[in-house]
Amino acid sequence: MDLVTKEKWDHAAAAFDLMSAYGPEKRWAPRKRELFSQMYGKVLFLAVGTGLDIQFFPSDQDITGIDISTKMLEKAQPRAAQYQGKLELLEMDVHELTLADNTFDQVFTSCTFCSVPDPIRGLEALKRVLKPGGQLCMFEHTGSHYFPFNMLLNMMTPLSRRFGPDMNRETVQNVERAGFSVTRVTNVFLDVVKMIEAEAPSSEAPA
Amino acid sequence: MEKRLYFIFGDVLSNAAIGGLAGLGAAGLVSAGWNMLIGMGIGMIVGMGVSFLALLVFCPFFGAMEVMLPTMLAGMLAGMVLGMAASMQTLGLSQAAGVGALIGIGAMLAVFMFNAKLQGEVG
């Protein structure tokens, strides 16, 4: 397990809800509900954090939520207990998923791949646990292609990554680099906050 | 586009406040007779520093990127303009704060318009 990342998010857990639970979640609520309403079958949710996204999950789903941080998961437990459906929380590093191949119909992420240290390896791990043709649905913030936002996000990243996420990730490109087919990208705020939908290959290409 | 009044109010408040504080800081630090570029540079640094306050004060109430990016732009622009202006003539602090707040609101409107252009499905 990546202990540096785990420790960073364990530290962040104390003030995470204070910074994120009200303004950001209320601002993004309609778009997250829209994205998560697509859940069906067996779902992997990465990274569940303190469980702020659980309120947006449609009821009666079969969801496995993972996170690298013990402290985050401790805060998520009461929210998970209130979920009207099956929701199992596991402590796990996306780089070292101990879940079986071809297990999930869908993987959802929410502001996750701004923080995964090796995003392509993490996305490849998600592809492995998805069934062939399975769906990847992401709500992420990324870098921008437009000045001055790209400059501002690049300037912030060396500082922000010490305490939390990177601000300038190329997540759409990383999804493609990991071998997914991107089916839809929807801008939520500028070209920075976006919903990304992609599909795992329907079967392994012949050698 | 954001249509909820609570968030529109938050956007106006945060950008006006950060613009005003950046203008105030720039005009307070830069004196008439300084090199204009130095005044502008100092104003920009002050504005960027002030805009980091937005992260702690305004983000918990009004949003993350939707607050962070416009206020950083507002702080940077207000600091640059007022830093440059303060190097050319003596500015009253209330005047600098008022002009800074207006620049902040202008920056927010520019981001609103650009955001409207980028909204929706890509490609």
C-alpha cells in the first residue's frame, strides 16, 4: 500500500467535511445525482472518502466503496449505514486492488484521479476488475486548456498536492491511455470540472 | 449555468471581497513614484496571496473550483491594476478597495460568460 498517500488522506480526514461537506457538495449535487443515477448491477465506487457522495447514490444498488484512508472510512461508516441498499466499504489502494478480475458492471469515481499518484496504473486496475464492456463513470476536476486557468492550476499544484489533490491532471487523456474508450465528456464548470464516461474493451484483443 | 440565488450571491460576495482586499493591499504597499512594472508585480503577488484566503473563507460555503478560479483571477487582476495605479498616483484606500471590488465582479462576469460557452457535452 502507498503509505505516503494513505497518511496524507488520513491527515486530511479531520478537516475534510468542514471544507467540502456544504458548499462544494451542494454546488455539485444536481450533476452528481445525474451521473450516479446511471448505476446498475455490481458497482465499484472509488474513493468513497468520508462518504459525502453516498447521499447521491440511488437506492437499492449493490455497491463496493473503497478508500485508501482508514480515517476517511471511519467517517464514512455512519453515512454508509444509512444507505438504503447494499454498500460495503473496504480499505484498499487502487494501485493494488485485491478484487477479482471481471467483477463489476460499473466503476464510479468522484474527485479521485486528481489524487491517485499513478493515474494510468490505477485506471488499468479498474479496467481489470470491470467486466468486458463495463462502464467507467467519473466526476473529476482536471487541468484546463485555457489561459489563465491552466496557469493558475499549474501554479497551485505544487502546493495543493502536499495536502490534497493535484489541480492539473489530464484525466480524460489518462482514461484513453489506460485503454478505455471515452464515450462522453460533459463540462460542469469551465473545462475543469467534468463528467467522463468511458467503456472497458468488450474483450481482450487477440495476441 | 448556475441559477441558484445562494450561489450567485456567494460568487458576487467572494469575488468583490477578494478584489477589494487585493486592491486595498496593493494600494497600501505600492507608493506613488515607484516603477510601474514593479508596482504591478507586487500588486499581482498581493492579489494572489489574498485570493488564497478564498479557499479557507468562501469555499466551504459556496463551492470549490467555482469559487477558487474566479477569485484567483479577481485577486490577480485587481492587484495588478491597483498596484500599477498606485505607482502613478496616490490612491485613497477606500477608493482602491472599491475599484478592486468592481474589478473582482468584472472578472467573475468574464468567467461566467466563458463558462457558459464551455458548458455541456464536449465534441
